[in-house]
Amino acid sequence: MIIISLALATLFGEDAGSGGAPSDSQAAGWCWCFSGDSLKGWELVEEYEYAEHGAVEVREGCIWLEAGQPGTAIRWTGNFPKMDYEIAWEAMKTGGDDFFCGLTFPVGEQALTLIVGGWGGSVVGLSMVDGEPAVENQTCRYVDFELNRWYKMRLRVTKECIEFWLDDERLVHLLVADRRFSLRWESEPCLPLGIATWRTSAAFRDIRYRLLREGGGGP
């Protein structure tokens, strides 16, 4: 059974600045997309490769996505900015051998998917950049992920660049100018914002976002 709720704030925070990992002390301005006890504001994705999805439930203050055949995904139904925002969350891989977090997100009028743990369990990167998937473009990084360990993740999207931090390490810094962004067809049902796993089970918590500039790329 999928139980679904939402707690949102509407304040604006400060830009954490380029280069270093954003600080947890900059807590003002976050809009919470997950209350910890239900999934209101989210819906199950059942199209395309998610028709044979695994179970989705909320327990212990987390969203649990069981492995699908091949995918399991949920998408956000509330307002979400298209540009000049950060989204932060924690994710834990609990089983499987492919990506435990595929975050589809807007970049202005385009979109990308952040893959965490893909292509056998270790690839981190953005799909698609100039028509190339995460494993084949300049954002590709390799990380040895552990089962049942929480990872802090934060993604920043601005008109200048896209950045991604895993714990306190910045793994992605991609300049936006003259780039073409698109989605693999499997990710299209996750628009405008979605979380997916691929033949893999995972848990998520503390999902939140904030605008970096008041009025910039608003919902």
C-alpha cells in the first residue's frame, strides 16, 4: 500500500557558493517534499519500463522502493522550479546491481537524469549530455557504493552550471553553455521530477529543495 503527505516551507535561502560543498548550516529556505510519514505529493510511475514495478511504501521515516522488472519509480506532482535551485536528499542501496538512484530533473525547458550507481553499480553521472549517456560523457565518475549505508546527495542547477555532491565531495561540475540535454525514453515518465531504481531496491529520506535566487526559474 502506498501512503502519500507533504510538508512545505516557502522561504528563500542563500546560494551556497560555487566550488565547495554546500554547508548543512545553510538550512533556511528549504521546501520539504517528504514529511517522513507519508508520500503525499508523489505518485507511482507505471508507464513503460515501470509497469512491473516493485512495492513502494513509507516506513521508519523513509520511502522504500523495492526492485522492479526492470524499474520502480515515483514522480513529484507539486510545483518545482526549472532553474536556479538545489535539491538535497539521502539515499541507501539495499539490494541489486544497478542504479539505486535515478533522479530526473528539469534544466530550464530541458531535462536530465542523475544516475547514481548505474552500469553494474558504480557509475555516477548525467544522462543525456549532447546525446551521450552518463557512462559515456564527461560527467562519468566511478564510486564503490556500500549496501545499507546512507549517502548524502545534493544537486544544484543554475544557468551557468550543474553540480552534484556525494557526501562532501563534488563529483559533477558541468557548464551549461552550448550543451544539449535530453532524457533516455525510459526516464520520460518521471518528468518533471522523479526518483527511480533499476533492478535494485533502495530507501530515501530528507528530500527537499530550495530556490537559489528569489524569482529565478520559479515553479
